[in-house]
Amino acid sequence: MVKEFSYVVEKDEDGWFVATVLGLPGCHTQAKSLDQLLIRVREAIELCQEVHGRRGKTNEFVGVQRVKVGT
């Protein structure tokens, strides 16, 4: 069964790309390039599914919103 996941990519202060897989709590990875990050995201998802079971509960991604704080 093929399952599709969304993930957020951020760049940290050291230049690493950091991915957080939405819908799989605790599923994160990082890499120096976006190409390598995609490979690692797939690996991270497979590992998370092994730990939690392939049919384990996943959260549904709803969207991203922005909020301003401060003056």
C-alpha cells in the first residue's frame, strides 16, 4: 500500500535542512542538501512506521498558518 506524507523543511543556523514529517509525531531528520534530505525523509518514515506499526495512528495534516506576535 502506498501512503503519502507531507513534511516541513527548515534550514537551521548551521546550514542543515531539517524535515519534520507531518502526521507522524516525532518523525524528523536532517541533511546538508535537499536531495539527501528526501532520501532521509523516506528512511525516517519507514523507521517510524516500523516502530508504530504500518497501520498505526497518524494525524491528518490540515494546513500552515501564520500569526504575528509583538509590536
